[in-house]
Amino acid sequence: MESYVGNSRDMLTFIEKSPSCFHAVDNLKAMLKERGFKELSEEDAFELKKGEGYYISRNDSSLLAFRLPQEEAGAFHITSAHSDSPCFKVKENPEIGVEGQYVKLNVEKYGGMIDSTWLDRPLSVAGRIVVKEKEGLVSKLVNIDRDLLVIPNLAIHMNRDMNKGMEYNAQTDLLPLFGDRDGKGSFRELLAKEAKVDEAAVLGYDLYLYVREKGRLLGSHEEFVFSPRLDDLQCAYACMRALAESKPPAQAVNVCVVFDNEEIGSGTRQGAASTFLADQLKRIYKALPGKRAEYKRMLAKSFMISADNAQAVHPNHPEKADPTNRPYPNGGVVIKFHGSQRYATDAFSAARMRDICSRSGVPCQTYHNRSDMAGGSTLGNISTAQVSVSTVDIGLAQLAMHSACETAGVKDTEYLLNAVRCFYEEA
């Protein structure tokens, strides 16, 4: 149990340091750099060496890392996850005065969140700002690391029917309180101070609200992890760490890609529907040292594990789960299936994932939606529209998906680490 707890605590520390997709990517870069990976730029030519590791980012919010084999490359071993989570995005000109007494921020929903879970919690703002410096436009990370905002509920005395079901209006019910009347005009000033730049130098921003709640272990014997953003930073952390720690492969190029914007459909230049993965695989192929198989032959031999968390059977509503496919926290890797291929798993890719789990000593379980309920989509079938490789969609079982704080199993981070390491080190 000690190793499970240690790996989960490390994962929770990573999430705490990653209040936005930009911070998540920055922290993953630091993990890779610490293990000797070298940064590349899309603007420069690739010069690659056998056995070495490299990483490349797009938009500061998506990241692709890879390690070359010691011998001739014959395939790509790919894992994918995503860096974003449902939250609120700060609009332009965000300050709204209320009756000369309050200042609130104008925000909009990002992704399909559970609205009520964001109310009456300490919140803050993180993301990036773009400033003009001598060398041009520069992106800077910003995290106002203190309790800054709250979205207050309406008192029950003013809405006696609240406990009968509340439908929140995003423009009227879900705007955060920023300050009293003395706070007017200070939001951009606060950002500039945090970034140590002049306010006039701030020309743009991508800023998000985040929950100040810190991740922790809970349960009768600390068998659960509780944290914001488990979907999908738990998988992003485990997959990238497995790549960083795995031995250099014999004949496969090991790749881990963390996409942005999965929660809003992936249709951006840094999302799974973009050419980000395809572009880098082609460039890696062209820069491979020594002999190489034809690129399309490499793709035909390649395999991708798309890792995005799965819904666990709920303790209060077990009837919402499929009758025969019922994943639980601490039950191991969840292989996800969908009859209409919203998950990319098929018989072959499921069999390969089961074999990987078996060889790594990791339990696995299965997920289907109930036949009378619509489910979500994920990275696998979206990314394969650009890169046609055999793919399995997996995840780790969690409760309260898309809540401001979610719950998962303390053992499952290590299970995914071990399974992905096995995948990266197989012949």
C-alpha cells in the first residue's frame, strides 16, 4: 500500500501545481527536462540521436514527448491524454460593478461541468498572459495563488425551491464575486503585479478559474484520492512519467502526447482533431537516424493507448451503470467500449491492452454506457482521424466526473504507470 500512496501523493502534488492547462504542460516539461529530455521547436529543424528523448509543445497547452530507439525504428508506441478540465474562462473586460457595492467577474463556462459544485468554494485565477517585450510578444504563466473569488449561492430564504432542483443560468447565477467597491479597476493590475510586468504591457490573456481545494487521501483506510482535475491530469501524469522513466526501447519510437481542449470537442490547432500528432510523427520519421521502414508501414505496426478517465459505479446510484460492465476505483485500468465507436476500442486493441495489463501485473476492468444512456467521447476516435493507428480507449475509474472536485482510487495511478511502462518497454 505504501507505494500506491506514494505515487498518488506525487500525482496530487502535480495537480496542485497545475491549476491550468498551461501550468500542467509546464510541469510536465520540467519532469522531462529533469530526466534528460531536450526541448524542440516547431519552427526549427529536428536533429535527433538514437536513444535520446525530446519534447515539443504547441500553444503552451499541448505537449508531445518521445524517445528514440537504440536500433532501427519499426513502429510508434503512443499514449495520449489531455491537459484541460471543465471550468470557467475569464472574458475580456471582465469587471462588472453591482450597485456601487460589489465587483464581480464576467466569465463563461468551459466544458460540461457540474455547475453547483463550483459555488461557495474559495476560487482563484490561473493561466497565461501575453505581454510585449523588446524581443516581441511573450507568454507568461500567471497564478494568483491565494483565495481570491467565490460564487455565492442565493440564500434559501430567497429561493425556497432550491432543494427541489436548481437550474443555474451561466450569465446571472455563476459569476464570481471579486471584491467590494474598492476592487473596481484592479483585476488587470493584479495580473500585471503577479507577472511582474507593467499593466500596459498586457496585450492578451487566457485565464481560468480554479478550485483552491487541495488534493488529499480519504476513506476508511485512505483508499481514495480526492482532488480537482483528476479528469484527466491523473492519466496525463501517469503516462508522461511512464515515458520519462521507461528504458529506451529496442525498435519502437515511444511517444506521449497530451492534448488541450478535449473538454470542448478537440477542434483546435492544439486539440486531438488537429494535425499536432500527425505533424510531429512525420517530422520524427524524416529525422530518424539510420535506416527506417516506410512511414505508412510504421503506422500499420503502431499502437496507441488513449487514456481518459472513466465513470465508476456510483455508490448511491448503482443502477446508472451498465448491468455487466461495472468499473470501480482501485479495480485497475478500465477498457472503454462503445458500439457506435465513440471509443476507438475494438476486439484487437482490447486484447492487446489486456495482454499488456496481464504482463505488468495490473488488473483491468471494462466500461460500456447503459444502452439507454448517451455517453461522452474522448481522444481515441478523434485523433485516429488524423493518424490511423490501432487504438484502445482506457481510463481510471472515478466518481463525480466533471465536478469541481472528483474522487478516484489510490491504487490506480500506480496501476496505469506500470501498464504504460510495460507498453513502452515491450519489443
